[in-house]
Amino acid sequence: MQAPVVLFVYNRKKHTQKVLESLNDNIGADKSELFIFSDAPADNTEKENVSRVREYIDKYRYSSKFKRVEIIYAKKNKGLSASLIEGITQIINQYGKIIVLEDDLVLSPDFLLFMNRALDYYENDDKIWSISGFTPNLRILRHYKHDVFCGCRGYCWGWATWKDRFEKVDWEVNTYDAFIKDKKAKKEFNRGGMDMTPLLKLQHDGKINSWAIRWCYQEYLENMLTIFPRYSKVRNTGFDGSGTNSGSGNVFRAELREENDWDFDYDEKDVKAFNKLRDYHSKLYIRQIIGKYWYLLTEYEYCLVYRLADEKEYRVLKPDFGRWYADPIPFFFENKYYVFTEVFDKLKGKGYIGVSHIDSNGRLTKPVKIIEEPFHMSFPNVFVYKEEVYMVPECSASGQVRIYQMDKRNVKKWNLYYAFEKRNIVDIAVHESSDSKICFLASELNVKNPYQARVLLYEVNNLSDRNKIQMNLMWQQKEYTYAARNGGNFISNDRGELRVVQHSTKDIYGKFITLNRVKQLNRDGLEEEIIKKISSADIPASLPSFIYRVWGVHTYGHVGRLKIVDLSVQRFSLGGLFMKVYRRLPFVRKDGVVR
């Protein structure tokens, strides 16, 4: 009997589509049963993506080549570890064996054939814990004389096992306290790689939530092995920033090769491939350790990534030694695309406002300074009112909301028009404009946690008359959240008026943005729904991976043919180290502020 195939999906339609298409092309799919477990969205930002995945798998059910397809929809979000443990337990108790997949895999056409034959062959072998469909691209395997080899580390990218193995796992890891004190035991466990014990410790300390390291730990306790094919049957496609745990995937590359027959005898004493697999993971772990200190030579910065509608490639305006660019606000004015932006001066430790334009070659010019004050400035939102052009940049460091006016329609000349005394107000977007009033949708920072904010709606009356101008609060959000700050100006399209919302975490300012359709915004409050999430995985910027680490999307703008975002990055440079040292010199710092 063919083993049931269990697939776990969440919020990535493209990845789900790829794995199901490759499954459909597999030998033996028509004799197999497929169970798809779909986890529920963790929050409102994931609702649309989860819905798209569920819509796709529901249609796939009727076009699938599998003998039977059953879909299990979770009503509440469980997370990857809980979903896998519960789902596998449910199916393996019924069938006695199982083939497990996640949504970020592409399979060779002989994957199911290999896995089912291996399950049959090793079922009664008390040394074999699991079957792996994935094999790293190890040089020693190019001239390896066997079809399979063994290792003491299970893989989670397309694998299989039996009920009598799976039910042995102690998911609570009750032997941890004794294990962590035993040097010999830790050395033995690390035969799978130097990272094994550190990963188990992270799991025990609650810093990661990994079912896989607990699975591998039980394999060690049982003194059992995992079987690997000489040629990988699986390629991982999840290293694009879209997954729960993802990064650069070059080190996990695998070349798929289709076969139809294998000699499953393995030589347990042949330790060459075994040791190479251990060394492979140890080297990856050493890279990670080095990476922890990589930040000493980096600066946390922003770069602008943009594209015109008729272009396929995104272009990048990169930071340089002395400055970086953030908060791009696109503005179409007198038949030209301009971008108003924060230019952060690294030596002074504060930002000023600059303006760029798209030249005849479709490139964004470097910003020219147009407004600089003694305090930090950013988010230079520009709007038109009664044929006059105004800017309301973030000036929270001044304790004011300041409005500037363009001088004689010259984009490089601006004058301070009016200033309201308002503290902790940032990132103002203009909601509506009429002959008599405009509305500012602002964000108020939480003084206890600057990554959190709440939404405020102000009515600005009599903007044209400085003697009568007023800025009155109409409505305010009750609670501070990580998803309140504006991430750009409002965008109008066929879906209505969209608010760009910046989403942060407790560790990252500007992780991703969402486009929210505004259903209501008035004195009665704000009602909106998320229609699209944009993360760094959606912005294919050409940034060298050694020099740049992309953390998130901070701001998004779309006017006419121009789309532009700023990516938050860590940039490697010796200048980064110089800047860190410079800003800590006593003559540079005064009262905690960089001068």
C-alpha cells in the first residue's frame, strides 16, 4: 500500500502551486491519497494570502491526479510546529506510515516512488528512523558507489517515517536537564552537526519553536539513522524571505535527478558520506556564528527601490558613505515625476528633506537638499490645496507639526508656512481636500515603545489664511499597535481609497506594509480592510547578498506609472564601523544627541 502524502500549507500561493504541480507529475500519484492541512491566519494581515491559498487548493482537489484528496482547514492559527505534530499524528495513526511535505518544496518525478520503496524496504530495520527526500549537494556524492547513505540527522524537507518511530517522540524533551550537563551526550548528539545542541537549547529556552530539532533529538536517543538518496529528490524554494524561517538558500541548493531503481543496501561502517553531512552542517553553523558579529561592520540603513510601469526590472538608489535615503513620497508635478525623500546625514545623525526626479533614462537622480532644520526631518508628504503645493514632513523632534509651502512652483524652494504645537506626531497622510478644509491622518508614537503608534484624525480649516488656520482633533484610536503608522500617502485606484500601513514588530521598525481599503474614516472612527501585503520578497531588488541584508519594507508610494519603496537593510562597509566609532566620541555626542 502506498503511504499517504501529507502537505502543510499556510499563506504562500505560488509555493503551494509549485509543490502541488510537481506532486501531480509524480509516478504513483494516482495510487496515493493526499491530505492537505491549511493553517488559519495568525492575524488580519494574513487573511487575504491564506484565503488565496485555500481557494487554490480547493480548485486543485478537482484537477488532481491523486486517488483521493482531503483538505483539513484549521479554524484557529496553530503555527507550523503544532500543525505538523497534530496533522502527522492524525494520519500516521490511521495508516501506520506517512510522507510529509511543506509548501516550499519542488519534487522530482520519482520522489513518491523512492519514498514508498524506501518505506517498504526499511520498515523492519531497527536502525532506520526516517527517510529523507532531500540530500545536500555534497562533493563526495559525485563519485559515491552506493544509491543511498545514512546520517544521524533527520531532514524536514520531504521526509517519511512509520508510526512506531513517530510515537516514540517526547515533544516535551523531559530528558533535557540531564542531557545538557552531559558533555559526552552532547558530543554524540552533535554528530549530526555542531548546531544540534545549540538548536535544542534555543528550543528549550523558548527562543525558537521547532518540531524538527525535537524529532532529531529523539532519533539520537534511539541511536537510529536517516536514509538519504545519493541524488536529491527535493529542492527547497522557500529561501526568498517569504517563509517563517528563511534566509539565503544558496547553501541548500540541490540538483534533482530522476531514477527508477535503487539498491537500498547501505554500509553503516562507511562513514565518509556520514562525516561529510556532519561537516556540511557544522560549516553552516560556523557561518551563523560569524554572522552574529557581521553587524559590527554594518550600518542599519535604507535604500530606494523603484520601477516605472513599462519596466520589468526594479532599480535601486543605494546609500553611500555619508547618507542614506528613506520615506520616498512620489509626486507628479508639471509633467514630471518627483520623489521627495528623507536624506539621513550619518555624520550629523539627523535627516533633512531632499528631492529627486526621474530623468530621461528612467533613473532616479540623487536627492538635492531643499529643507534642513536643526532637528531631524523625514516623511515629506506633499499635497495640493487650492492650486498651491504644501508639504507636511515629520518634525516630531521639534515638538511641532510644521507645514511648508512651495515658493513660486519651484520644487527646490520651500518656506515654512505654519507650525502647530503637537508632540509625538509622525507620518501625516492627507486624507481628503475640499475648498474649505483638509484632513490629516497622523500617527502618534507610544513614548514607552516607539515601534508602536495609534491613529489620529485631524481637521485642518482655513489653510489659505494663516490668521484663521486651525488643526482640530476629530478622532483618535484608543490603543497603540504595531500596525498604525502610515507607510506612505493615500492611493486611489479601482478598489477605492487605499491607506498604506507600516507594520513593525518588537524588534524591527518597518517589517512589511499593507494596502488597506478605507471603508470609513470620519468622526466615528476608522474602518478598513487589508487587501494586499507587500514584503521584501515582493520587491526583487538587485542587492549583493554579502553586502546587504534586507530586513523589511518601510514605505510604499504609487503615483501614475511610478512605484517606489524603501527597503530597510544592513549594509556591510568599513565605513559602517567608522561611523559607529565616530558617533560615540565625546566631542560628537551631547546630551545623547549626535551633533
